Amino acid sequence: MKENTTVDRHIYQTGIIGNCSYIAHVGIDSNISWLCWPSFEDSFIFGGLLDKNQGGRFIIKPEEDIVETKQYYIKNSNILCTEVHTESFAYRITDFAPRFEQFGRYFKPLMLIRKIEPVRGAPSVNIQCQPTGNYGRNTLKSTRGSNHILYSSTEIGERIRLTTDVPISHFFQDDNWTIINENKYLILTYDAAFESAIAGTCEDFLQKTLSYWQRWIKHCSIPNIYQKEVIRSALVLKLHQYEDTGAIIAASTTSLPEFPGSGRNWDYRYCWVRDSYYVLTALTHIGQFEEMESFANYIAGITHHNPGRLQPLYGILGNSELTEQILPYLDGYQDSGPVRIGNQAFEHIQNDVYGQAMIALLPLFTDQRFKIHENKNVLGWVNFILEKIEATIDEKDAGIWEFRNFANHHCYSNLFQWVGCKAALLIARQNGYQDMEQRATVLLEKAAAYIEACYDEERKVYQNALDSKNLDASTLQLIVMDYLNPKSTRAQQHLEALEKELKGENGLFYRYKHQDDFGKPKSTFLVCAFWYVEALACVGRVDEAKEILEKLLTYSNHLGLFSEDVTENNGSQWGNFPQAYSHVGLMNAVYRLAIKLDKPIFSL
């Protein structure tokens, strides 16, 4: 049986840690199976997730056979504990990335700390730390120090250091076992020495990091329903923000297949400007202004530095060139290749991106916490985006699902052009910009005309594109975004038609079922199911929305983490993991439902 596969269901048996500089995946077997340094977009130094031979490893294995493993987060934090139990002993590994406030700024180094503590008996363990470079192409040389090992490569300039109070000789013999009769610490750093007391500093960093995360959650606005799930989703979303620039990536992984053998293996370590509305909505819901401001400024910077066409996605530093390539020498996840780095979608025409960018800039005008008068470029950015909507509104595009080989006038793209114009109208009227108001009104009407041209009078449903009979879950947003009055007959009929065509078991929802560049999709798209919950709540089917949401929550892994895709027949997790936008979808669905329920906190 393949790893991560039970008799009935494939789940990702891994958790994540991070500090807004990097994300590491920690398997339930204790292996660091994925870690890209020095940033989300760089090569992995541990990539066992995609190739067990060339991906390196950082694992703490018991000498005896494992009887049971447990994995859990310390409450309201991104600190992960993995317990390993054998017949005669047990030990706990606490993994974390230091993050706390120091000297008026956040301390978030490229440092991973692993604490090993005995729980029962006298644990005997073998620790293997074998980082790799350049996506597994380069073996790093191990140089022994008094209390550290330096892993380096002159060819690629990589310098990784492991500092520890475990005897260094342990790491230079393959079959060496160490008894853990007191707490031991492993400190991995990138291109930096660790020159403080090991045990004392690690414990200090652990307590400060725990205090940071728990304080951050205390300052979040959390509804009184599904709090546990919203808290974990908020913590996941926070980890996916690259703090240096404010960019929020879709996922920290690449090439985890949407379905085994599908070839739908994509690199998600980038920021999709196209999805900015949903991210900003989630950040607004939890009341985290600092993260919202940082993300809005990232989007503003993108629009300012790209006078031509906006791309659907950008790198975390705002870089536009994300050339896609295949690494044929890597096996791929569970031998399901190809492994891709880069993403060809940066070349696509996706015209919904302009409306998304407009919404991202909207708080700069409408949220009183922003000091708009301090930034004279904001008005220019809004006019720039309106000009782009005007220039592209008659174009065909690849659509939200990034079709690679055909284009159309997609209903969803026109919807977000409509939304962008609505946002521009709000800005214009609040600030007396009459020219902007007139231009936005004309474009608003034109976008609406394209949307209405997608309506099938006979089937009472909006099709995915002009002159197309296909249906698409993205048109749920016609209801959620209030283009259709949720109380109207047309909204109700549209939703019923989508349900009939695209709804799977337990509320799961397919993006679409028609043929695309890679055949017909074999798995459902989780964020679409959360959109479905929102749409149900909008049209007043609140009890159904709550019932569906509770079913969807069962599709997480053991740590409450969600994938991008879920198979309908057995609820298996597939696609890049964890998917930030799945967690965003959950947060927005819960908040929508909470508003509709609007019950006192003492209600059962």
C-alpha cells in the first residue's frame, strides 16, 4: 500500500510549520519531507515529498518497530508535536520556526528547531539529516564541527548548518543509535551560525513563539461557530504570507497531482492576484489589518510596476517571469509525475485579474484606517485598472481555470470586470471623481451585457462562457457577489441547475465536467464546495448550508488541513497541500453562515 493511503482514503499525513519566511512539512513519521530555502520559491533542501532518493531527509527514527504515532499542534499555534510510541519507549518531537517580536520588529529567521524529549522509557533513536541542493541535483558536502555540521556546495553556494547537543559522531554513521534520556535539540539554519547556548535558547525561542501565535489568535475576530476550524485556517493563511512583501502564496508545494496519473501537477508557490478578493475578504473577517494592509500594498505595487497587461500570478517579490520547466529526474509524488517548477499560467490572458486588483485597492479608499492622502499614486492606480478593463472587456481569455489551449468570453471574467467597475463607482462617488464615475458606469453596463449573453433561457442557468453549453462552479459567484439578487427566482434557478450538473456526494462540487486540455476532471475542487455553502446561505437555504459545511469539514487531514482537490468516491485528498485558498474558502463560508444564523453566543 502506498504511503499516505489507507484502505479507503488517501490523506496527506503531514503538518506544516513556518514563520512567514518559510514553510516546512513535517510527516507523521517525523521526516521533514518538504522545505524550500531561502524562500518559498527556491529549491527544496528537503524534498522527499517528490522523490525519496534525491529529495534528502531529516528524520528521527526509533530503533524498535513503531506501535503508534500521534501528531498535533499546541493549541492556537503553529508549533507541531509528533509522538512516536514503540513497545518499550516513547518520545515527542516538537518542531517550530521561531517567530516573535524583538527590538520593535519580527524575528523570523531561516531557522528550524526540533526538540526531542523522552516520554516513556529510554528512547533509542537514529537521526538522519541529509539536505540536498538545486532540486536534488547537488549533493551537499558534510563538514564536521565541534557541535555542528556544515552542509555546503561550492557549485551552488548553499551553506546549511545543523547545530545540536546530540554527539556529532552520530550523524556520520548510518546505523548509529542514541539514547534520549534528556531533552535534545536540533537547530537547522541557512547560511548562519548558531552561537548561543543550545538548550536555553531553544526553550526561550519556543516559549516566545508560542506566546506570539496565541496572542495573534486572541487578536483575531473569530465567529462563535466552527471556531476550531476557523482558527486553524487563519493560522494556515498567516503562514502562507511572505512577510517581506505581503504576497500570499496558494500553497507551499509543487506538483502534488490533482489526481494520480492526471498530469495536472502544478507549482503553486506563487501569488495569484486573480484570487485577491477572496484573500482580502478572509483577512477582513478575522480583523487582521496588518496582514490585509501588507497584501493590499503588494497588489498595489504590482499594478504600479507593471504598466502593461496584468498577469494572473506573480512571484513573491513581484517578479513576473515564472518560466515553467519539468524536472524529469524526480519521481514525483507517489511516482505520479511530472514535477514542474514555475507556472506557465503567468503567460495566460485572464481578464478577471483587473477587477480583483481593483477590489484589492478598494480598502485604500474606503477603510478609514488607511491614510490615503499619504499616497498620491492611488488614484492613478485606479484609473490604470479602469483603462485595462476598458481595453480587455471585449477580449476572450483563458478563464479562472487557466485553460491552456482555448479561449472564450468567460462569464466569471466578465463578473469580476463588473465587480471592479462597482468598486470604481464607489471610489468615484465617495471622492467626487466625476470622470471616473462616467467611465465606470459605461463599463459596468458592458460587463453586465456580456454576463447576460451567457444566460440560457431554456435551462434557466448562466453558462460558463458565451456560446457555450458548459456549466461552471465559478458562476456560483454571480449569487455570492450579489450580481444576482439572492432572493430572485433567477438566482434560485441558477443554483438548482448548477447543483443538478456539478454537485457530488456530501456537498462536494466539481469545477466543471467538460473536457479540457487534460481530459475530464476526476476530482472535485474544494473551494467550489465552500462557494456552494456561501451561495446556499445567500439564497436563504441556511440549514442546508450548515449541513453541507459540516460534511466538508470531514475532508481535512488529522491536523485540520485541507487539500485543493477531493475525490468524490472516497474523500481522498489530492492536489497541492495545504491549499491556502481552500482554507480561505472555509473561512469565508463560515463567516457568511454566521451572519445568516446571527444567534446569541449561548445558543446551542
